Amino acid sequence: DAAGHPFVFLALGAAAAMGVDRIVAGSEADYIEKARRYVVGCLRKQQVSSMASFVLGVSGANGRVRRSRMREILSGVGAAQGIDWSRVVVFLLDERYGYEKLEDSNADLVSGSLLKAIEDKGESLPPDNFITPDATASSREACAKAYGEKLREVFSKHGPPDLVLVTLGSDLSIASVFPEWYRGNPARWEAASAKECDVLLTETTHFEVPQRIAVNLSVLRAAKGFFVFLGGQSAKQIVQESDSYEELDMVMANSLEETSPKADDWAQPSIGSAAFSLTGSQTVQLCNEILQEAAHQKCDRLRRPSMSSLAGDALRDHLKDGFDRPDGPASPLSYVMKYCFVTTIHLHEDKENHFGLIVFGAAGDLAKKKTLPAIFNLYMTRCLPTNVHVVCCDDLAYHGDITSTDDLWQRRLEPYLKKEGDATDLEEFRKMLTFVPIRLDDAAAMGQLHQAICDLSGTLRDNRVFYLAQPPFLFDKSVRAIREHCWSEPGGWVRVIVEKPFGRDLASARELTDKLAAHLAERQIYRIDHYLAKTMVLNILTLRFANRELGRLFHADSVANIRITFKEDIGVEGRAGYFDNYGIIRDIMQNHLLQLLTLILMESPASLSAEDVRNEKVKVLKQIRPVEVRDCVTGQYEGYQDDPQIKEVNKRKGYASKCPTFATCVLYLDNERWSGVPLILKAGKYMEDRSTRARLQFKRAPPNSLFGDQPQNELVIRVQPNEAIYYRLLAKTPGISSRAHEVRRTQLDLDLKSLDTGRAPEAYEKLIHDVLKGEGHNFVRADEVEEGWRIFDPLLRALESEDGPTPFTYEKGSRGPREADELINSTGFRRYTMTGVQGLAQDHFD
């Protein structure tokens, strides 16, 4: 340097006690919290004992799962109190070169989490203290060279890293030093393990963004603290559950180098490398600090695992492999562990339970579009148990093109799942899948399925969730086959998910209930109605019973009418044959809208347990009168009869279909709270927009009272799109010339999107997760199904009789038939514009 001192690299860590300290997290939330506390603890401890800057190195993880975890951890660190961020320097251990989206860069990962959390609490990390490579440079070589110069300045000024954060990849890589890159290439391993700090140009075929810029392993060796995030298969490969911590195996001890640095450790760094720039006095001071810390660790005899607590043979092979090979070890982590004391964190692996998600009909449309993407998203959001396998089953007679796991993955799942995850995520999720062909009436085939599940569960408690993504006519055969050939109780539990429709009328619903009950207890049956898991629907009970002042408004004394509207701006294309057999009342109104209505009408349950909630829902259903024909208007959009599938149906029947694609029904119930309040349900295809709303319209003041001529107030629950709750009420018109009686409509708006709670789970994700947890309050009980059919069955019989009314025709993109509006108006419902003038604009508050 300018003072004449040579730039040297000190071989750090050789004197330190080599070993592993382990943090075990009981859950994903516990993982985030313990990792956060560890990093924050290191920062606080250093800042209390020294005025020097804390140098933190961060490696970006691969795959959205690990990156989202890292983002949460860094956000938690940034939000912590008691840290002087002006004395913290953050640098990247690796960066992606050639990324297409900014969010794929490691710099964005850190700035969007750590730096954002710091700024959110009114503090900041000095701009010069966030050191990143310029990934937009004209070439990787130029980027690496410039980054090396930056790091040289940082380490010269502040010394080596105080802590580095790395994630162990599924390929056993760390900080973008990939085994596939250096194995078989001694020159690359020599560069990766060089004593001088350098910046590498690495590549990968396993992960997204193949070209990387990474510091070499000397930077990691030099770090005073080395924190490794383990997850998924990497944790299982490297760490085994063990409560005993002993000295490391002699294999490791014998591989240690001498404490004093060797002559070649002081060699001049190669041209283009980024070296620690240390003066002679700095070198002596730093060496003393390292030796003192090593002595302190040895005196305290920090917990160190035996080889039995590190994936035995796997890690032993890693430690032996590479120390005498010119092309390096199977994992760079084993090389670093030779010199450094390492702290790892991983999720506790359940040693008692195995969870099998068995999907019947896995090659079908529902499974590829809803069921399996939902399971994949549960994996992506880290909400699946640690010991879980997804067993996909289907009958080759229905889907002859799917005979193996590869077939299912390539021909059904990959096109849908790749929209949600990166290559890393897809590869790891793919390892969880197994395809087993079945025949429900073949005992041998079902026995093979049972054996396949047993093989996956091993000696663990065998818990099984069967998801019947099948047509209803197969439910009976499926549950019989499950009970006779694939039963795991009492060794584990069995739960069966049944998709709607739950029958076509009251008689078929009871028949289905009886068939299920012949093989399953009610506690084992989970009837899915995905509307019950929509964010806004889940909020209804909270809105009513957690806010007592609002809950008292849900009463006939205050409410003039209740209206629930479901609209779709598409028709029945592609499923017209199925739809024509059911119609809009069966498809939407009898289940989705009726379930939503019960949550609005029900009394407060004794608790939020599944049975207490469902008991109150059933009480309400029993009080609702069957719908009469005079309280219903049906419609059919123009062009419905021209659908090729409908033409085939008409030809087979000999007359034009009367299947309604639109319906408005007015219901009434008899109890003290709601007697006399019209309950309006409206559902339709090819409407003017796509939305679902529940609207409580409150009673007007008496005509001659103060403000008696003003519009009615409304409480609106918007289920989709853009979930929100808004309360329309009156306020005085602002302005110097406005008079006391001049008021206008305004709204109190709770927009859930503005709460920034992260990605909201899709309904199927929430429901599958509930089944795994054994929570049943978001599922439909048998008596709920039967009561729902009791309400609509007489109406459906009348509409489908020979002399039943013909549906009114309505234009595509309209509000539906004019006659439906007339029926709604007859109940006293009024439509208002945003300013309170009667009109049709009230539905367009978005």
C-alpha cells in the first residue's frame, strides 16, 4: 500500500476450535425467530464490546422457498432494536449475473428485506456500507474485478467478516461455490480454496440464473462467525437428530493444519484477486484477536457434535473426500468446517409421524389445476410437515398416457407449477412425488398402493390424507377401497377430502352420506367448499363477534335486507355438458352462497371449534324456509343453446335445455333475530363483471324524521376481487356554503390488500393445510349438506318439471334478466350511486 506494506492474506481460523453448534427449530416460525435472534445477538454483542464496525456477509439462497425464508430472517434482523446501523457493513458473498428480473438478484433480496426493515423504523444503513457487485457490468470479468477492489477496501478498513450467512444448497453448495463447477477441475478448486481472498466466476446447471459471481472460500474461512441455514434434503443429509455433543471425530482433528500460518500463506495475491489489505500492525493485532478468541472457545468447551450427530457417513465422506483430492470435496462446507467453528440451524424433523397426501384422480383436470398446485404452494410457503410425501394415483383406464411419475410430472404438472416456482423449487418438490397406478376394484393394485405408502412412512406413525379429485360416482368405490386396502388406523389417522357436488338433490345427497358413513366416521370426512376458505369469508365471524358494536347491527331491527351476489364474466365453455346437468342453483347458490349466508346469519358459537361453529350454522339452515317458485327468477344467456355440447344434450333429450345460467332467489327465515328480513341470493354467468359481494342494507329513518329523506346505509363485504369491507354512511357535505341538512354518502373502507400481510393463500391451500392440522370448521358437515338441499330441492323439482318456467334470456355482459331486478326491487332493496342518488352505479365501487 502507500505506506510500503505488502497486501497479505492471513490464514484465519486454523487456531480456532473446529466444530459445529446446532440450533434446532420446532416450526417454520420458530426457525425464522431463532435465526433472527442469533444474528441480532451477534450484532449486539460485538457493538457492546467494540466500537469497530460489524462486517456482515450475506449469501443469497436458491429457489423461492429458501429466498423467501432468507427475506423473512433479514427483515426481522432489520426490524430489531438496539443496533447502531451506522457501524454495520453488509456485503454480498455472491451475486447472480444476467438475471432477467431485479427480484432475482441478491442485492434486491437484501435491500428489499434488511434495508427496507431498517428504513421502516426511521433508521438507515449508510449507502457506502452496503457493498454489492455491479451485475450490470459489461462482462462478468469486469464485474468480478471491480467487486474485488471494493472488497479489498472494505477488509483493509474494517478487517475480515464478523459473521457470514450462507444457505446449504440441495447440491451441497454454499455461497454459489458449486461442486459441479469445481469437481473434476483442479484449477477451479485451487482458485476456490486459495489462501488469498479472490472473486470467482462460477456456474450452475441446478439452479436459476446459471452465471454467478462469488467470493472464494478464504473469505468464509476468515469469518469470525459462520452461520449455515439448512433446509429440506440438505438438512437430512448433513444433520441427524441427536442430543449428545462430543468432540469431533479424530478424522477431523487429524486434518487440522498447524496454528501458525505457513510461509506460503503470506504470499502476494494473484493479479486480479480481491485481497485483504492489511498493514503489518493490523496483521499482528488481528492475529492476536483470532488467537484470543480461539483460546476463549477452547476454554469454554463450546458444544461440539460427534460424527454421529452430523449425518454420519455422509459428512465423514465429505471430510475425507477432497483433502487429498486436487479437484475438491463433495461439498465446500466440509472444507470450511476444517478451519471454522460453524453454527447451523435446521427444522426439527418429526421422528414419530409421517404424512402421506394421496391424491386419487391425480391425472385429471381438477388435480392438475387446483389440488396439486395447492400442495406445491404449501411447499413453497413452507407450510408442509417435514416428513411428507405426495402419492399421486389414477386408473390407467381413464388416463392411459400417465404410467409413471415422470409422465405425470411432464405431461400434467410441470406446465402449471413452473408458473409458481423456480427450477430449484420444482426439482425439490418433484422429489416428494410418487405416482402409483391403481384400479379401485382390484385388491392387488390397491395393496400395492398401501405398500408404497408403508415404504415411504417406514417405522413412523402412518398418517394419511386421501384427496378424492374424482367424479362423484367414484366416491363410494374409493372410500371402500381405502377402508379395505389402504387403512392405517390405529397406527396413524386417516382423513378423506371429498369434492363437491355433494349429491344432485336431497335424495342423492343422503345416499352419498350413507355410502361415506358406511366406511368412514364423520370426523374423518372433509367436504370441501372452497368458498369457506376465501379470505373475506374467514373474516365474517371476526367482523361480527370480535367487534361487538358491529355485531349488534346484524339484526332485523337495523337491517332492511341482505343481498349476496355472485357474478362471472365468462360462460360455461368447456364444461357445458357437466353444467347443464346441474345449473347455477346447484353449482353456486345451494353451496357457496348458502354457506356465506349462514355465516352472516348465525348466532355466536360457544367456541371456534369445528363442531360449535357448524352447530350454529345448522341451526340457521333449519330455520330457513324452502324457496318457492314465485320467489325465484331464472335466466339463460344468449348463445347458450348454440354451444356444441348443449346441442348434443338437446338432441339426446329431444327438447331445448332449460338449464339456468342465472338465478335470483329470495329466502326467508323464522327466528327472533332475522324474521321478516328478505335474504336475496343472485348468481349468474356472463354477467357484466366478475365479483362476489355480500351487502347488508340498513333501514331508512322514518320519512318525516331528521335526515329521513337520505339514502340507506350499507355494510358491504367484497369477497372478490380485491377483498375489502366497507361501510357506506352519511357525512355532512363540506364547503362554506353547505347547510346543516346537506349530507352525502361516504365510506369507511378496510382494504385488506393495504395491510401488506404478504401473499394470501388460495382457498385450496388453506383447506388442505386445515386437513393436515385436523381443523374441520371450514368444511361442511353431513347435516349442513342435507339442510341445504331441503331448502332448494322443492324449487329445483318445480323448475325442472315439464310445466316448469322457461328461463328468461339475457344479453351477455348484462346484469341479467330485467325480471330479476323487479323481484329484487319488490323486497325493498334499493340501489344507489356513490353520492347516494338511486341508480345502478353502486356495484362499481372498486
